[in-house]
Amino acid sequence: MSRAATGFKRADAAGIPLPRFRAPALFGVLGLVFAGLVGRALYLQWVDNDFLQEKGAARFSREIEIPAHRGRVVDRVGDVLAVSTPVKSLWAFSNQFDATPAELAALARVLETTPQKLAARVSANEVYAVLAKQIPPEQAARAMALKIRGLNEQNEYRRYYPGGEVAAQIVGFTGDRDAGQEGIELAQQSWLAGQPGSRRVIINRRGDAVEDVAAIRAPQAGRDLALSIDSRLQYLAFRELKAAVDKFGAKAGGIVVIDAKSGEILALGNLPTYNPNARNKVARERMRNRALTDVFEPGSTMKPFTIATALETGKVRPDSLIHTEAGALTIGSATIHDAHAAGPLTVEQVIQKSSNVGAAKIALSMPAETLWHAFSDAGIGTPPRTGFPGEVAGRLRPAKSWKPIEQATMAYGHGLSVNLVQLARAYTIFATDGELKPVTLFKTDGPVAGRPVVSTQTARAVRKMLEMATQPGGTAPKAQVPGYRVAGKTGTARKLEGRVYTTKYVASFVGFAPASNPRLVVAVMIDEPSGGAYYGGDVAGPVFSSVMGSALRMLAVPTDAPVNNVILPPPGSEIREET
Amino acid sequence: MVRLNLILLGALVACALSLVTSRHDARRLFVELERGGASLRQLDIEYGQLQLEQSTWGMPARVEKIARENLRMQLPPAARVEIVDADAPREGNR
């Protein structure tokens, strides 16, 4: 300023007249320009700040999603039962999709379809067109490399079930957005599901992230889940069940293999089934895990519990004689029949030959309350709590409402209902020394303590009776396994429809082996076998035998009998049962 | 005084340069980390795919089919099985 002022003086001194308002005017103009700049700077800094910050950030920072896949479901040795792999879907807004015929043809080649089909999808009256659904990432990359305007890709996960129909009902499947919809996938949704995270980074000119700015959401990877299922046993059980259901033209069937030491469910098969990888238009009823969600009247497979209760109360001993009334016992207006009329039977023979009259008479010698407690302790009427969604408790009415005839029929498994897993669980009482093991679908380590229900002595006595049932003179010689002593009980129960017993049957067999030190409990149920055969010993027994034999061999369980131990009775002399 | 200033100037320049290099290093390492993370994810995905492949090829149904049909294997009947007791004296088995 001072120089300018001197300038004036000099100019004055030079004698050139300058207008007097020139300096103030120049000042004013410069001042205004300066004020304008300051104002603009203030405006940008304070008023318009947010918008500008945002625009700036968009140039150099970016929010990236951190993907998190869903956890795998594996079996007890780590074989995959369900796994998610990333796939891509290609989509476009119909009005933004702009491909030349040549581009469309190239895209069609990559997607293995025709240009006509692609064009039809885009021109359909939808805002949004999916051009390819869940295709492998490599294929999507080739499609995107064509750089067609308006074509977008989207990351998705697809769940695969390598086991297919074999373990379909246990594992279940996922539906939209990778969320569990059935089975374990549904029950363990929160464990398996991954939560994608996101973070903000600074990117360089090439678009690579160069610096982390902030984590917006930490990703939560889905956790893997190990089931108690053994894939090999699962397949084996399923194959044998399927063979039997096909052979006898049955409506449905179920099989459960339980580890007698730990209560783990090693295999659980159901028929009918479905393929979880291609489940469009599969009827809901095929998806049901019948072994856990459906109940049936167990029939004779309940008799060992009646006998065990009587042994516990001291009413009978294994060798006590029971008069079977020539195979017919009338209680009130109803009569109970035996398939084979026999003379007096020992308690052991009541189980071996599956005498209804014998079991009913033993049951009637006890108070209803005692029997109810025993059944309840065996887990009848309480859900098995395997961790599977929708499992049922079965039905065991309170003892107060039992009429004498009902008490008699309950002794041989009518008037109450169970699911197959409950039935198998109940037999752990005899497979151990009287403990009811908790059953689970999840892998556990080592033996699990059960709840003591009956005395060691009683459990062993009943185990001996059950072993007799699989020997000649019993109802289930076909359940024998070469090289192993087996114990088990048949069931041949008429089905109840409405309030009437029909001539449709449920054939079942529940047993365990090796009898000297039980390792596995196997329960088989065949629903409505047709074509003549319907006895538990003929229909379900052989399934038990082949599954148990192969399973024990696979698990390398030492034999406890010579291999020529299987003795089948001559044809025509088989012992059969009704219920 | 001048000397002190010169020393301080030198220190300042050194600090400034080291800031620049460490910042550059940080970015370079970060890019490396990113690449590592990306390849981790990629390998994880590949692992899943391989596991899927393994269990598809190793499906018991498939193994059994090949054993029975291509290799003509079968289960021996019980009559042809002999069980050897691991605890029994060896001479007895010879």
C-alpha cells in the first residue's frame, strides 16, 4: 500500500493528474473480489460442506462388502453334508439393457442358450430381468467380459447337498437368501448363517484398496456344524430300508441307528424322500422327517418295558410261569388274542414268543400308576430332544384315565404312541445296564451318562429275553447277524384309523448288538407293507440284520459269536405274533 | 545458532522423507494384505468346492456301484468268513 501511495506521490510529482476517486475505486473493487472469495470459501467450508465431502470421498474412498459364507454341515468324520459355494446371477434393467445382435449372440453362447430366449427375457414386461441364475463365477466372468451395456452381476451363494436324498430329511435345506427352511438348516440357522460385513477403504487410481479407513460392520463368518451322523452308516441304513420298502411295497419306512454308549444318532433314514438339490415341486410330505415328526402305535416292541416294570416291582421273576389262557383273555367286553395259542409260558417266553395275553396279565397285576411311571421314565410321552425342529412327544395318557382293558393293551403297545427315535432311545435302557441315554443329532465326544431307569439286574434279564426272541423259538430269527449275538423285539401293530383298527400294519423291529456288550441300537419301522408279508420278524427283522451286521463290521466291533451262529427255524415252524 | 538451525533443518527433512517412505510402505503393505485376504477368500471358496467334489466322487452309493459292477466285488457269505481272534496264540492259526 505504501508503495502505491508513494506511486501517487511520484505521479503527482511527475505532474500527471489522476482522478481523485481512482484509488478508492480500485480499493473497493479489489475489496469486493476479496470478500467474494472469502464468502465463497466460507460457503464451501461451512454451508455446502457435506455435499462436497461426499463427492470427494466418492473419488477416493469406497465401501466394500466383506462376504461371509454360510457354515458347512459335516458328518462325524468331517465329510460334507451341506456346503455353500459362491455363484453369480446376471441381471439387467429391461430399459437399460442395450446389446447389439452380435453381442447378444455372444452372450447366448457363453450362457449356453439362444439369443431369442435372452431377448424374450429382457423384453418381458418386467422392470428387472434375470438373464442367468446362479451360474459358476467363471462363466459369469466370461459374460461380463463382453462388456454389454446394462448387464450387471450379483454375488450369491448356492447350497449343495452332496448326500442327496440319503440324508435329506435330517439336513433339510435353505430357501431364499440362504436362510434355513427345513431340518438342521432351520434349527441351527443362527449358528450356520454368516453375516456379511462392510468397511470403507481408500482406493488408488486403479481401484485397488490402499488404506483402511473404517470398519463399518465386522463380518461374521458362518460356523461349521458337525452332526453325529456317520455318512457310511447313513447310506447303508438308507439302502437297506429302501430295498425293504420296495420289496414289500410299503407306504413309508424309517430307520434309526443309535450309538448305545453316547446316545448319538449315527444314521436316521426316512422313506419316501426327496433330492434337496432339485426340490422344485416336491410334495411337503416327502420332506417330513417321519422318524421324529410322526407317531405310531408301537405294538409288541413295548412289551419289554412292561416286563421290566414287573421285574422291578418284584411281581414276577424271569422264570415265573404265566398262564396264557389258551391264547384268549376277555376283559370286560373285549378279548385279547395271541397268534399262537400256548400253554403256560415263563416270563422269558412271553417276550420270546410275544404273547399278548401274557403281557396283559402281567400288566394287570400292577397298579396303572406304576406302569405309567415306567413308560414315562422310558421316554414315552416326552420329545426326544435331539435338536431337530418339529419333533413330537408321542402320547401317553395319564394313568387315572386308564380303563382295565386299556392297561392291558398298553402292555403290548396299543393305546399309546411314539416316534421311531423315541422307541430306539427307550431301548438304550436294555442296551446299557438300565440307563436311558439322551439322544442327539450333534457330534459328542466320548460316552455320555444316561439317567438310571431300571436296575442293572433287570436290564440284563430283559436283555437275555430279547436275545431269546432272535433265536429259534422266538419271533425274529431273521434278525440274527453272523458273528454277533443280537437282542431285539418285533412289533406287528395294526394301524388305527379314526377309532377303528384296520388290517393295515406297521411292522417294526428294535434291537441292539453285540448282546455281550451292546454298541448299537437299531430301530426299523415299515409302514403298511403289502403283498402278504407284514410280520415284524419277516419285514423289519431282515433290515435290522443286514444293517446291524454291516454297521458292526464297519465300526470294527469285535465279534462275540462264531460266524455260523445263525440258525433259522425250518419253514412252517416260525413263531409269529399279532401286535 | 545457524548451526543449530541447520541441524534442525536436516532433522526436519529426514523426518519428512521418512514419513513419506513409511506412508508409501504402509500403502504397499496394505495392498499386499488385501491381496492376501482376497486369495484367502478365493482359496476358502476353492476348498469348499473341492470338498463338494470329494464328497460327490466319494459318495458311498457311487463307490459301491463301482465296486460291484466294475470291480465285481461282493460280500462273502457267512460260511466263507473266518474270524481270527487277535488275542489267540499265533501257532493255532497257522
